[in-house]
Amino acid sequence: MNSGAESFIKDGKDGALIQLRAQPGASRNEIVLDSEGRLKVRVTAAAVEGAANRSVIKLLAKALSVPKSSISIQSGEASRDKVLLVEGQSAADLMSRLTGR
């Protein structure tokens, strides 16, 4: 695990906090690390009436093998830059699920 990748996920009081940049209206749904080591979540849904936020949560839940109900937006609901809480999970566990290591 390199230090750049670790910067987007950390342990919080109630679970792991994930900092990401959402890209609504993308050509496909995917989770990637950008060139600066930040987590980027691309979703096909438009940023209209919360559709993109719901898609981001659904995609992360699937990638992390957690229920959608355990993920909530802590900040950035109306912004591309978001912080999400994954309740009851540790940063190390989620990092290994995202990176496959």
C-alpha cells in the first residue's frame, strides 16, 4: 500500500471514511485511482435529484462487498468532492477490498 493511495481512506469513529471525487455522466461505471493517488468514482447517472449520489453508493457497496445501507455521505452531497462513511468497517479492510491486496 503506498502512501498516496492511503490518503483517501482512514478510520473514523463509526467506521471508515472514504474521500473521493465523483464524476457523474461518465461513459461507464468504474472506480479508479487518478494520477495523484486520489479515488475517483465515475458513474453514468446524471447529477440530478441525487441520482449520481445513489449510483456512487451502489457502485462502492458492490466493490467493497458491504450493504448500501452501511454507506452514507458525510460531506459533499451537492459537490463532486465527497466524504463517505462506511459503518462498521476498518480502513485497512476496505483498502484491501479496493486494491485486491
